[in-house]
Amino acid sequence: MTYVVRLQRVNAWYIKPVVRVIETAIGRFAQTLITTGGSRTPIMSNVTIDYHGLSAFSVDATQTVLVDPWLEPNWIAAEPTNFEGTDYILVTHGAHDHLGSTAEIAIGTDATVITEPAVADHLSDHGVPQDQLQTMVWGNAFADGEMIIRALETRHISYFEGTDGPVSGTPLSFLLEFGEQSLYYLGDTAIFRDLELFGELYSPNTALVPVGSAPGALAPLPPEEAALATEWLGVKKVVPVHYVPGSDAPERFSDAVAERGLAVTVETLKPGDQLTLDG
């Protein structure tokens, strides 16, 4: 493989230093391509998911991230004090089955909570220090070392009882990137076409897709529509979430994925199960 690097030289004294810098940078890049056979060696990370039930799960990679920690149903034997070592807590919206035990865990662990502004204000009113609150809106990206967390759009509502009455905010979904390994959690959402755009833009490896409902509620994304969303995202693995244990929603989802002939592995987890995503 041959790489030819040419720059038009000019005589202006103030241009020459810039040209030298550009030449050096291009030369080093070309040398990198040559020594790696024309491609860069990707950084890969092993990512472990611990499923806690409904939409609550932990991700252990370069950092430990806890997501939508609703522990009240006791589907696993966990208390807010069991999450020492958590670096970040992600809350998609203010519904009780997603906000859950966030305040207690954050106060006990000093973890940073990443969420939308209305939920952040609510958590501040309940004792979470301001320096542990990071607000995000659609399109924002937050980086810590190799980890990048992106907030993406979702079609839902963030509505809950605040300190002074009902509060409405903007729900989020989250894309977590660890080197070449990426995980997209849709949060609660109805189907919308931009999910296909997110797949094109970010190419997530794995998705956690809602397929059912919280206890006593209706499903925002029925299993058959969840299968279509999975097709749009183009992921290699998909984990159905947001359903009550014993529901037929995961089975209906798996059947719908099979009917579409998708080359995707469906990983149906029970509360307490662990899944490792090998880089």
C-alpha cells in the first residue's frame, strides 16, 4: 500500500510554520496507516450488564453506571445501600418506576446523577448536592475518560409529583460508548422514525428496548413495534426491558424479531441475571 503526501509550498513567512505542522501531522498519520495495514486498531472494552428488573440495570465497564434504579418491587434482593462504587446514575425521566431510589443511592455513594433538568431540581429538593447533578438535554454528550454518554430524543413524557405539585420535563434516552463497544438504552418511548437515524449515526452494538409496561400501566412500545425499532437500529444484540416478570411481552418480542428475519441475538434477562458484551 502506497501513501503519497503532497502540499503546495509557499514562500510567505507566516505560512511556512503552518505548512510544516500539517506536513508532520499527515506524515505521522500515514505512518500509522502503513504500520497497521491501513486501519487503526480499535479500542475494545468488555461491558457487563446486571439486570435489576423492569428498566433498572447496572453497566460495568471503564466506569460503573446505574440506570433507572427502581428497586421497590424487590425483584432482586437489593437495597439502596448495595450500590457502593457506582460512579454515575442515569435517570431517563421522572416516573416513579424510573426515578426510583435515585436520591438515596446518590447521597450514599456520591455518584453523579445525569438526568433532565426537572428531575435534577426534584433531586436537589430531596437532598442530592448540586455538584452531584449533571443535567442533559437531547443532543448533549458527556465524557469521562473512554466513556461517552449521549442524551438522545425519546417520545414519552417526564411527569411526576414534585415538592410543590406536578412537574413536567423532557424525557431522555441514553447512548453509552466505551471505546468500540456501545450500548443504547431507549428509555420509555413510542416508535418514531428518528430511531433509524440514531442507528445510522451511532451504530450501537447493543440496545435495551422497552417491550412492555410497568405494573398497572399501558405499554408505550408494544413488542411488535419494538421489533421494528430494533431493525432500524441495526444492532447485533438486543435486551428486552420494561416489562413485569411473567409477562408474555419478551416472548412476543422475540417472535416478532424472528418474523422479520433479523440477524440479531435477543438476550432475555431475568432480574438478577448478568450479561457480558465481549469487545
